[in-house]
Amino acid sequence: MNVMLDIFGASFIAGMLLLLMLKLNLFTSQASFSSDNELRMQQNAKTLAEIMNYDFRKIGYNFDGTAILSAEEKRIKFVADLEAPDSTGFGIIDTVEYFIADPGGTSNPDEIVLIRVLNNKDSIAGPSLGLVKLQFSYEDSVGTITTDLEKIKYIQTELWVEPVNQANNFITGNKDSVFTYWEFKIYPRNI
């Protein structure tokens, strides 16, 4: 009878150890996925910021007059010389517009797509990259919020980015509410 108790006891302990190992494996996999997801989310926010930063710094370059044509909370339109200079030292003055649209059919219903239109014809709409909110605000030379196109000196941009592939938390069963907030202020030297 003692042998049977030893076998049942050893089986029970072995089963508990196996369950603990499985739970540890699940936790490690979840932690790895979450970490990779957060890294991708931060890289996506950085990519979106770099795209806008490149164009915003050139607002008004090689242009006399009011360089910002439209300044709204979710849309901006401006002129700039984005091309490399030609033999005369000047490139072509471009009109650039940024706005957002609904991508449709993504796993996150809050996702939006940043659209860049160059010279009113070349529209570039890349993947959402997890962008869920974009907001522009405009400041004059002393830092006061303004909507007067002639007085705008600073462009404040705020991005909210969520993971493209949200995963359920294996403990709670709910989707984790993780996001990245990225804020940058640009002073285009030519306006």
C-alpha cells in the first residue's frame, strides 16, 4: 500500500511541476510578445514623427509670402521647396498637405491613416502603423495658440499610437490598453 501512495504522491508532484512549467512558458511567451509589441509601437511612433518632421522643417523654404495655407487641428497644408536645387540653386515650390483618414478593416477600430498629398496629386497613404489620434496646434512667436496663418511660428504635433496587433492578456483575458504618446514642436526657420 505504501508503494501505491508513493506512486500517487510522485505523480501528483510531477503533475504540479509540469503545470508550473507550462504556466512559466505561457508567461514568458506573453512577456516576450508584449515587449516586442511595445518596441514596434514605439518604432512606429518614431517613424511617423520623422516623416512629418522632415517636411515641417522645410515649410516656407524658398518661398516669399504666407507659407502655411491651412492650419486645422487634424489637417495642415503648406508650401515648401522639398526637392534638391536645380542649376539655378532653386528647386520647385511644392504644396504639401497632411490629414488623416479611416483605413477600414483593421483589427483596431480606432486606427487612422496619415495621408500626405504632394502638389495636390501625389497622395501617399501608408499603413496605419497603429496611429489612433493626431492633433496639430499652432503657436505664435511668444508661444500663444493662434489660428492666424500669418502669425504661426511653431507647430505642435501630438501622436497617439497603439500596437498594431493587440493581444489578450493571458491572466485577465482582456486586451491590454497600451499606447505611446509622442509630442514634438517644430520651429520652421523660414516662416
